[in-house]
Amino acid sequence: MATVELRFSALPEHVRTARLVAAAVARRAGVDEAVLDEVRLAVGEACSRAVGLHASNGIAAPVRVLLIEDEKKFSIEVGDEVPGAAGPAGAHAAEGAEGAPEPEGEDEMGLAVISGLVDDVEVTSGEGGGVIRMSWPTAPAAVLP
């Protein structure tokens, strides 16, 4: 299992780099070329969401992206440092925060877009922050007769 870890300052201009790196690693892992646009878009949404959460909560920590190559699938984990903000339950946990209603709507929209792009997606949250895990199947290595 090969893993690439990417950490970047929670700034919108770094999301493009994360998308490009994710697509390159996905291609190398054997993800079908027809799916690479979905990988790029999903990673862009997840990273933009994490950047927005960091900005709206005043968190200076970097956004974490793990690109994991397994034997039969390629997975991406995008993590933020906002306690309890990753899942739908996390959106309710932030209700008391000043200015929370607007980011909640954007947050739910971003999660809906990701869910529409990725069949295998899991959103979790905890005291240490949230993680969006996405995975795609990889093509088996060609076997010559």
C-alpha cells in the first residue's frame, strides 16, 4: 500500500494544486481515465470545504490530504481541524457559532456535490476535526495469456 500525504495552508489558491496532485496519483494508481475528472472535482470540493471551515473558524492549521493506493482501490482522505464539523451532525454542532448559518448551507451543498460524484464516500467528525474519505476502484494489472 502506497500513501502520499499532502498538507497545505488553508488558502483557496492551494486547492488547485491538491486537485492536480490527486489526479496524478490516481492515474498512477490505476483509476480509470474516464473517472479522473470526478476525482479532481471531488477533491476540489472536499479541499474547498476544509479551507472554508478553517477560515470561518479561525484555524491556522493546514488541511491534510492522504492519497492511498491499495491493491483494488484508490482512496483519498481530506481532513480538517474543526471539531465536530465534518458530518451532517457536525453542521448542527456549529449552530451556536457566530455566522454559522451561511457556511452550513455551503457545507451541505459541498457534501451533496461530493456524494453525487463519488459512490464510496464516508464523512466523519470528532474532537480532532473531520475527515471525508472517498474511494474509487482501480483497474487490475493486465495479465498476458
